[in-house]
Amino acid sequence: MTKAMILAAGRGERMRPLTDHTPKPLLAVGGKPLIVWHIERLRAAGFSELVINHAHLGHRLEEALGDGAALGVRIAWSPETRALETAGGIRHALPLLGDAPFVVVNGDVFCDTDLAALRAAADGLHADGPLAHLLLVDNPAHHPDGDFHLAADGLIHTDGQPRLTFSGLGAYHPALFTGLPDDTPAKLAPLLRAAMSAGTVTGRHHRGRWIDVGTPQRLAELDGELRRGD
């Protein structure tokens, strides 16, 4: 059974003072915490086994969500004594994620993509490649230059035009992370760029709704849209 991981260990510096006493994934939009939107959509897409990492105010997340039973899922917690960055956090959680490919969702984005399709993409990953499948989106105003180029054959490259932005949603094979030391901070981008150079990263362009909920202003705008039913 394909598992999903929600990344929830970030400090949320751009969200301060909101995140001084509340972990960013528990900030509410549309009447419920941002992380609950993720959990409900993952459950609707067939995910029942979730792994969530945490660092800053992590006990608040565990208190709010518990074992996930109230939301119809099973949550395994991956606490970090210090934030390990994206790749380091995933590496630390590998014992909980297992040997099969898995899906990862950034806890501070809002996206209406078909998560079942992302799960299907995870099932197509292998230790000898492809190792990763990324969801890319149109470049937002705050990131106009994008991150990567999606070629017509579905492979993602570090160069080329046009460029798209990595959404923070992807599927990965554990082999991408096993070379990292455990409990050590590590960024995801260098791993992805190396895998792209080897031709082992595929992707898809999501043209629907995607919001990087990284500032109080974008949080408030999303909250208003959801409450209006937009």
C-alpha cells in the first residue's frame, strides 16, 4: 500500500507572529487547519497510511491530530529534534515509509491536483529509475523564473525553456535518499538535480489551483476564497 508523507517541520519564519505559538500546518483556512485539508484529500485519493514529520511546536500537531483515527487515516509521527530540511526529513522518516515508493506533500501549500494520479506515478518508480516524479505548476508572481524545464517526453531538466515551478508535491523512490546520513539536515534540490542529470526524474504540469501559503497575506486570501466557496 502506497504511503504518503506530509512535511510539517518548518519553522514558518515568514508567517510570524502567527507561528510563534502555532505550527504553520495548524493555521486555519476555510474553517479548518491547512494540514487537515491535505489529510482529507489524501484519504479521498485512497491513502490510509500517513507519515508526518515535525520539529517546531511538534507536540501541538500530535495533540491536534493524534493517531489520525478521527480523520479516517493512520498517522505515524517522525519527530525531529532540529529541522532536517526536506531531504533530511524524508531520509529520517524512511523507516516509517518502508521500501516502496511514496508520495510527499509540502504542508504549506494548497493544491487541487488529483492525488490518486500522483499515487499511480509513485507505483511506476523503481530503484534503477525513474526515482522521482514531480508536480510542476505555472510560475507564481513571487517566483517568476521557475525551477525546472518539463520536456515533451515527460523528463524534467535543470535547464531549458519554458520553466515551471516545483509545487512541493511529488512521488519518490526510497533509493533517492538512502545515500544520505540519518539525522542530518539536507536539502532536496541537490538530490533532484543530480537525478535529473541522470535522466531519472519525470513530471507533470498541473494547470489547476496551487497556492504557496507562505505569508500571512496569502493565508488570509486563501481563507477568504475558501469561505466564499471560490
